[in-house]
Amino acid sequence: MGVEQILFYVFGAILVFAAGMVITVRNPVFAALFLVLAFFTSAALWILLEAEFLAITLVLVYVGAVMVLFLFVVMMLDINLAPLQEGFTRYLPVGIVVAGIIVAEIYFAVNAEHFGLQAVAEPVRHAADYSNTRELGRVIYTAYAYPFEIASAILLVAIVAAIALTLRAKRQSKYIQPEKQVIVRRKDRVRIVKMPPEREEPGTS
């Protein structure tokens, strides 16, 4: 057994352990931290598969941005753990059944008959000057150019729709429009009223 196989099994065991702790630990902060560990371990496995671009993207995007947002939201919400602990035993049988079905599906999908060395040959080792980023870009912008552009258009439409739904004006809300405040004029805000002077008649006071 070579060094790469030993590293694969070590990282695989850590990944399975971290994934299991994400769904079993009851503290949401600990679950998010175990998810960070799972992301780092997955990045290490991708580096072993010579997919360093995907590994760095996973670390920078998910660990550096998404998980920081998750931790911020979890710590700001101050989730009450008592109701979660009370309903854990109630849904435990259903969770065990669903987990068993998922494990069975994974076994039938990735067993040795479909993904073993007999069915899939060992990947060819590349030279030291091989660039995974260059090869990925070449495949995306040549063979998968149209699917990539369609996915980009769908994401753009989703972003615009989310912004439009967020900026929808409410009837009862009072908000300030800075563009109208900048172009305001004095005569639009101040009105001078001229009134004739009044004299007090003697004997009325």
C-alpha cells in the first residue's frame, strides 16, 4: 500500500467522521465547525485526485465565505436547544429508516461492480507542469460552453429576482429616498405666509 492510498483512507475516515458529527451533534455551532472540517478534508481528497482548482475553490468559497456566514447567523439567532433536544427521540425511528435507505442507495450506486478497478481504470498520472485550472477552463469554454452560459443566465435571473423581491416597497413603511433629498429646493420645503398685523383694541386686555 502506497503513501497516497494511506492518505486517502485517513482523509476518508476523517471526512466520514466529520459528516457524521454534523448531523448528530446538537450544538449548531459545533455542527458548523465540523462542516468546516469536512470541507477541508474534501479539499485534501481533491488534491490527491489532482483537482487542485476545485480544492482551493472549496476552501476559499465555502470555508472562507459561506461557513463564516453560517456561523454569524447561528450565533446571532441564539437558537434555543431545548425544543431540539425534546424532539430528537420522537423522530429517531424515521431518521434511522431514511438513513438506511440512503446508505443502501449509495452502496448500490458506488459498489465495486461499477466503480472498482475492474470497471474503471486507474487515472493516468500527469506531468509536473500539468495545470488543472487550464484544462478545466478549456473543457468549460469549448465542450460545455452553452450549458455554462445557460447556467450563468439562470443565476443572473435568480439574483435579479431576489433583489427585486427584497426592494419591494411596503405600504406602511416610512423610508427616505436620498435621490429626492439631494435635488430638493427651498421653495419646495419652506412656505412663507404673510399675515396682516393685528392691533389690540383698548379695553380688551
